[in-house]
Amino acid sequence: DTAVSQTPKYLVTQMGNDKSIKCEQNLGHDTMYWYKQDSKKFLKIMFSYNNKELIINETVPNRFSPKSPDKAHLNLHINSLELGDSAVYFCASSLIADRADTQYFGPGTRLTVL
Amino acid sequence: GNSVTQMEGPVTLSEEAFLTINCTYTATGYPSLFWYVQYPGEGLQLLLKATKADDKGSNKGFEATYRKETTSFHLEKGSVQVSDSAVYFCALKGSSASKIIFGSGTRLSIRP
């Protein structure tokens, strides 16, 4: 009965590879997010989708491409991985994109690029 | 633009000590304010929130009051436990923006 789930939990790969991280929420929420957390725990939003429509697209290299096949899923594809992409990536969801709305986070995917 | 500044860590306390983690913000309009907590190896989870001035959010013995005059949302707990060891994030969501802005996080360690 996990609310927000991500796969895989750990991802170790070589520079230059392409990889995907998947996220699913079973809360019936309309809005989903991707965050990147660096080694110092600093958390930065990357993308947000509302009902499959992209509403936030922060300054992120275009090697990162989100895809939302339906409002319960938001996947993140990364091309040509670089050392600096190593981080923990969190998916989150909220009922709507409202100022007071709580965000529910997944357990994170730790990406290590060698 | 909107921003959040929170007390740098790490903070180390003994069990049953009083906790304060400072958080101040800069925002236009009337943002909502949040405290999220991240336990080791997990994602963030909401600890408490306040959506207007003078509101007090509370949960699990933690409290924070939305102070517009000092633009602050300090987190307090009267008696901490070892299980409170985690990273705490102050955050705000602006009245017209749709993205949440997090502070840099404060690592809290509680000694038995």
C-alpha cells in the first residue's frame, strides 16, 4: 500500500549511459514532481506535472527528460550520464498544485555515475 | 524571489533537551510555510505546516508559529528523543507560485 514508489532504489552506471527512473503514486493525486538531492542534502525541484501537463521545468540540462504517461506515473529519463548527475532523486506528488498542499515523497533513487 | 534560510547544522543535543531550529523566509504575498523531516534512508515527510500569519502548526510534540512580522517559522520541541534524529527542512510555497522552495536542511542528532 505504498503511496509513492520509485524504482530502482539504487542505480550504479557508467558515464555516457542512458538510464530511467520510474515513479508511481496510488494516492489519486493530480500533481507529481521530480527533485534532486545532492550530497549536502540540498533539495532542488527539477520538474512538475499536473494532469500529465508539464507545469514546472527548472533550469535542468536537456539530457533530463520527464514523461508522464498518465497522472499516476512520472518517469525520468537521463541521457549521456555525467559524474555530476550522481545524487538522490526523489519523486513526490500532491493532490493539486496549491500553495497549502502537502507533498508526499517517494523513498528516493540513489544514482551513482562512475 | 522567494527564499528560505535555516540554521546550519549539525545540531547535537542530549535526550530530553529543548530544541529550536531557526528558519526565516523572504517572500512576496502570503506564502504557506512547512517543516519536512527526512529520516535516514527515507524520503521527506511533512512534519507540520501553517498557511497564514499567527497560525501554529504542531505534530509529534513539534511546534512552529508563522510570524509575519519577523518573517520566521522556527521549529521547537520541548523534550527531544533519540528517534527525532533526522534532517529537518523548512520550506515555503508562494501564493502565486506552484513550486515549493526548501531550505538547506538541518541535521539533528540526539544522544541517549
